Amino acid sequence: MRIGLAYNERPATGTGDRVLGVPHPLPTTADAFVEWDEPETIAAVERALGAFGEVVRLEAIDDFAERLAAARVDLVFNMAEGLAGPSREAHVPAICEFLGVPYTASDPLTLTLALHKGRTKEVLRARAVPTAPFALLESPADLARLNGRLTYPIFLKPVWEGSSKGIAEANYAPDAATAAARARELLETYAQPVLAETYLPGDEFTVAVLGNGTEARALPIIRFRFDTLPAGALPIMGYEAKWVWDDPTAPLDVLECPARIPDALARQVAETALAAYRALGCRDWSRVDIRLDAAGVPNVVEINPLPGIIPNPADNSCFPCAARAAGMSYDELIQSVVQVAWRRLTGRDLPHSALGAVA
């Protein structure tokens, strides 16, 4: 079997001349490429996929479509984040569909909806999946037109970024004046709308989901231990918590998995995650972030259909952490995604003894 590995490798410095053919201007912020994967992650996924046969690396830049067509692969393992724009995560699967190449994970529609936090919340609201009250801000002036729709404090986010890009403690706004000033900064910095939502004060969880249809299941729930953040830090998993304070030389013990919570709450959190997974049409795997409101009700924060999969446990990558708690090695996790996708595509399992019963 030939498996194509579609990915975006994080540049060592700057954007690099090799990033060509971009449909939108490349981002220029300091966190611009934090979504892209390090060479170690790409190599680890390649090794895991090697259990099925030959792996063809297909970096999702410049002439990706031509290289994919020439590779003649049986399946693409898609972990590419895309280059730029609000539909960037849909680029690789759209090209795969155009060329008739099967691929893992969600389709272009789901990836586009899930990346846009406002569209995600609109779908969740329409499907009666709990999510915090929100509004979309095209300009700071839009705050004046909220007319009591949101109760302060609120939290602000760039609407189509991932990996906590643009999410900082400064995004917490206790009043309208603070919100207007921060919204203006985010609009100027990230050149996209800003999501404003009622701040949820409760515990935060993330739920790794694996499978399709009635076979989709939640892996052990992760609770974020905000007590491990620096003293006085806002209890959020923002850019500082993920990429600044959590240093590999002194990692934060921030992931509690399985979450030590009452069984009834664990069921509520898992059921809410699965409801969101189905509402957005996710396939094969996704990670769903959930936070409790003031009444203790689980609310969906966002959905990540291309979840981070850093292999080193010290790096606190959530999906591999949940997989370990479920008894899977890193290789078994990656191989399980392939099996789940292949079963969805063909109705059959791939013969592979190394997987055992993990899928």
C-alpha cells in the first residue's frame, strides 16, 4: 500500500522562499506558523504509517496538486493545516477530492466550518448543542450594537485561527471599553473578524473523539489544570499557556487524564463532545474543547478536526495524551486513524497485525 502524508512543516525562520502559490497573503504575526508541524512530528507520523507500506511525503505547498497526482497513492493521511485564508484547512482535501484520491479525516466543508469559530457556533446553536452566547465583530463599532446580547465579562478571539493563535490573557474583557480596545488590536493584527463570546468561568476539558457513526467514541477526557499555570494567570489554555509557559525544559503538569470528575459530569462532557462532532460532520477523528458555564453545564468552545499530534509526552499534546490513557501507543493512534478511515471508505479493515484491537 502507498500512503501519502500531507503536511505543513513549520519554517525555522520567517516564511521561507519555498512557500509559493498562496491564494491569500501569508500571515506575518509572530505566531503565524504555530499550527504547522515540527520535523519530529512529521517523522513520527511517517514511521507509524510505514507499518502499512510505502509512505510518500507530500508537503502541502506550491505544486502540491501536481505531486499528489504523480504519487499515485492509495490513501492520503491528511495533517496539513493549509497556507492562508479562512478555508486553508480545506485545501488539501479539496484537491484530493478533485483528483479522486481517498484521504483521512474530515471533508472540506467540515474543515472550513470548524476553522471559522463563528460558523461553528452557528451550527452548534442550530443543532441545540450548548455553546456560549456570541457575536461576530467586523469592526470595533460592532460592539456598540450588541445591545445587551452578551453579558460582561466577554472573551475575544480571531475568528479563523487555530493552536491558540491570537488568544491571550489580554482578550479577557470585563467591560465595553476594554473589549473595544482589544477588538481593535485583534482586527488590525490578524486582518479577520473577531469572535466575542460570554466568558465561561468553569473548568475546561478537551475530548478526543475517534471513529464514525455509531462507532465514534470519546477517549478518556482531559481536564486542564489551571492551578499549574503561573500565579495569577487567567485560567485559559491560550498562547502563553501552550507555547510560552509550557517549556520543554520545565513542562507544565497541565493535562489531567483521565479527568478526575464525577461520573455524571464525565458522561455529560463526552455526550456534548460527540454531539458537536456529529453536528459539524466530523470524520475519523477530532478533538472537542469544552468549558463549563456558571451553572456547570458543558459548553462547546471549538472543534479541532485536524488535532495536534506531537509525539513527545512532555509537550502536552492532547490527543496523544488521551490515546495513552486509553492504552494506545503513538503508533497505534496514527494507525487507528488509518483503519477508521479505510473502514469508512471501503467497509473493510486493512490487514495489519500490529494494530491489535485498538481500532
